[in-house]
Amino acid sequence: MSVKLEVIKWERLLNGDATEKSRLLDTCRKIGIFHLDLSGTNTQNLLKDLRIVDDAQTVFFEHDVETKMKYATGVPDRGYERFNDTNVDILELSREEELSGKLALPEEFHAIRSSLQNVTNSSDSILRKIASILCSSLEPPMSASVAANSQRPGKSNLGLGIARAPAGTQLMSSHADDGLLTILYHITPFIEIPAPVPGGWALIEMAEDLHIVNVGEALERLSEGRLRSAPHRITQAEGDNHLITYYLHTDS
């Protein structure tokens, strides 16, 4: 079973389109997950840089585990981590460390640092704008200060990853992200959400320039339940699953 998400156009949000803002709020009240359409002139560099970053992560994750473990930190949500049971490699790049100049990058990313920074900067900006729109659109509005200070990113990070489990393997059980908002750049179809059938799950369909944004538990809590975090799970698709995700957190 597959499902199509509501499509919200980024350019319309940027232009202050009232109808698009209303659709965004309605979707985040009901299910907390939608497709963000990033087509348009404002995002062409981002889409180009996403492909460059994906090529670099593919090369990095081909290394032996010993080489990749040099970038393990033992700190949650930072550095390299290997999940042997599902054959998943993850590299999480701290936004705080990036801004402070302390981010340790694998060699594969040195030559594409500007592309990596553009992906991170753009992702952070997009999610902060969406958070601001949601906060101000509620009635009564809630303070947008939770996502206002881009220089205090808290646990925000860019997550890279590749999964090579057999098709159909459940890589992550049902959960909701714990931050404010998440954007998952849709490279391969592997995100499922609860289906209308009791106990069922539906695979989110892919489409060009459409990328998944979902509300996290922190934003649901801060909005006093007026915005809904989105439960979802991750199931291995055919071939390698490629992951580029930005997680926006509060500043504390």
C-alpha cells in the first residue's frame, strides 16, 4: 500500500501566500507530515548540492568499518555509528560544531565543503521559516522564539546514511522525531506512515522535487498539542537506501 502526502510549495510560502500557509497549518494539525515542493529558482543550488553530498557519502560509506570508526564520537546524534544487525551506516554532523569550526569531516567531504554547508544552511533556514509560519498561524499564536536563533542550534544536525539490508527489513520501528521539525530529502522510498486500515502501514510515494517534512515531538509539546508529531517507520527498499536528513531542534 502506498500513499501520497499533501504537497506544500516552498516558493509560495516564501512569497507569503495565505492559502499555502493555511494548507500548511491544516496539514500539521491533522497528521504532521507533508511533501515540500522545492522546485523553483530559489532552490536549484540546494538540489544540485544534495546530489554532490550524496555522491560523497556513498564513497565514505564504502570504506571499511575501521576507517569509518575514526569519526565515531560516542555522543548521541554526533559522528559515525554502525548498526550491524540491519547493515546501516550513519554519519551525523552537528550544526553547533559546524558553526563553531570544530566539525571533524571525513576526507571525502573536504573538497565539497561548500556544497555540504549549503545543504545544512538551506535546510536550517527552510525549517526555521516553516516553524515561524506555523507558530504565527496558530490561534492564539505561539512564540516563534523556539526556532528564531540560528546561531544557537542545540542538537540540530545533518544526518547522512546508507542502509543495505534485504528489501523489506524494518530498519526503525514506529517512532516520532524528538525535535521541532525534520526534512528528509527523498532519494529512495523507505518511509511508511500509518494507513487508514487498522494496524496497516503505507509507503510514502516519491516524486521529483518533493521532500518529506514532519513535525517533531518538541513542537507538538510546545504547541500544547495543536500541532501533531508524525509517527513513521523506516523499511528497506530495493537496493541501497540513501539518507540525507536535517533535524531542527530547540536551542537548549
